[in-house]
Amino acid sequence: MGKSQETFGKKEREKKRKKKKEDKKVKAAERREGSVGGGLENMMAYIDEDGNIVDTPPDPTKKKVINAEDIEIGVPARVKEEEPSELTGIIDFFNTDKGYGFIKDLRSKEKYFFHIKGVLDDEVKEGNKVNFELEKGLKGMNAVNVMKV
């Protein structure tokens, strides 16, 4: 007769594998019994008229009627604001050697760059009150047509 092919180690590994499989089945059964799920109705969530998530269905009497033509799709057209063509400001800084400076707008308190080429009067210096127009430059808005008041 031949010797059995099953050794002690093989038998122990087989026992461990079977025990693990049974433990897994027991845990799955416990989870099923202890679950609170309760079906689809327990899983449903609704949004009320204020945008909050609730578990009760919305009240049909509070339903709002929306006209489809009132819904705007996309970005609404911008209304062109009338900006005065001439602004008033004070020269905050001026470098006579390099020919540039900054004007502080009296209304918005913003500073705008200007170059001597954009000055209509011959002499301007720091502290002068000036009228100017704005033009889009490479690094932002630039003051042009600068005139002393």
C-alpha cells in the first residue's frame, strides 16, 4: 500500500481555510441582520424649497411655477456704463529724467501710469491737478491726453 499524500501541515492549512470561510459567512449574516437599510424609501432624500436636504417629500402646495422664457441661458449682455471721457487727478509721482509718472484719480483713488509723450502741456510736475483720459496699455490702463487744470 502507498503512503498517504496528506501531511500534518496540509491538514492544518485546510482546517484554517475552512474556519476562515465559515467566519466570513457568519460575519456576513450578522451584517445582514443588523443593517438599518429598510429598502428604497429609507434611502431617498429630498430637497426642500430652501435648498436643504430632508427625508420627507416636498409639499406640492408650495410648488412654484417658473416660466421657461424667463430662464436665461449663458451670460447676460453687459450694460455699457457711461464713464466720463475726462477724468481729474493729481500727479503723484513724476520722473523728469526718464519722462514717466503716475496720476492718482480723485474719484476712484487709483493710480495710472503716464508718459511724457501723452502730456499735452509742456510743463507738469508733482502735485499738479490734471485732466486725463484712459487708454488700455500693455500692463493696464494708461493716462493719455494729460492737461493741467
